[in-house]
Amino acid sequence: MDNVSGNWQRICARVMKNFIHDEQVATRRKLKNSCLKSRNPQDWTDNIIKFAATKVLRKSMKKAIIAKILMTFLGSVAALTPNQVSAQLIPQPWVSVGGIDGDITYAVGARALDLGVEVGSGADGATGVDVLKFLSLPVISPYVGLGYYSEDKGVAVSGGVQVSATDNVFVGAGYNSVRGFNGQLGIKF
């Protein structure tokens, strides 16, 4: 029986090394004392299995709690961070001055939600409206548009780019087939 108990004590010692960290000395002593007090190998096995299962369960519970906290934090950050669309709900107006064939042309416009409208006057007193579609990039916003002008000018196509100069001011340059090349100056609220 002594040979059997010696083997079981060695097994206890190996299991304790594998499952117990240095900072848990008190628990290690309890398991060792329970192995030494009992002469029944079945008691040692039961104690080792209980201790090992407790350690594995504690580790998996810690990981699950950390994962839940991390998922909650990331979900909160995603929900509370404003996205690009909500940041552009306030219209951004601009004025535009340009020229075609020696005539000065004027326009005013506004942009919201990556769509814009520009009302302008071209050569020979032609007035019209353009609908613009913007592509929002971090600093620069190119656009294309389609419009209609009076005085037999008909359909107009336009395109250009607007660039953020400061936090509240942007500048732009564009071309309209009725109003010609133009420069833009606008404000952001």
C-alpha cells in the first residue's frame, strides 16, 4: 500500500504543478494536505478532479466576462460615434463667380447629405438650376451635376471639386456648360 500511496502523491504533485500558479499557495497547500491526510487513492483523485475543474471553469469564466465587456464597449462606441451622414445634415452654402465668353456669371448653392442645388445666371441673361451629386472624401469633395437653363440654353452639365480650407470654410472650382469656369467660396456650420 505504501508504494501505491507514494505513486499517488507523485501524481498529486504533478497535477498541482500543472494547474496551480505560484500566487495561489494557500489553495495548493489545501490540496496537498488533503492528499496526504487520506490514504484512499480515490479521495486523491476526487480532490484533484474537483480542483482542476474549478481552475478550468474560473479561467473560462474570466475570458467570457472579458469578451462580454469588450463587445459591450465596442457596441457602445459604434452606436455613439456620429457617422458621415449625420455630420452633414446642416446645409453648407456657397457663392460662385465665373465667366464664359467675356460675360460674368454668378451662382449660389447649398449642399446637404452629399446632394447639392445651385441656382445661377449665365451669359445672355440665362438663369437655371443645377442638381449636384457629391462624393464625400476626407478633405476633397468632387461633384457632377445636371441642370436646365432658360434663354434656349437648355440642359447644362457641370462638374468640379470643393476642398476644405479650414474647419468652417471651403473653396472650390468647377465648370458649367452654360456658366463656364467658376470659383466657389462657402461656409460650414
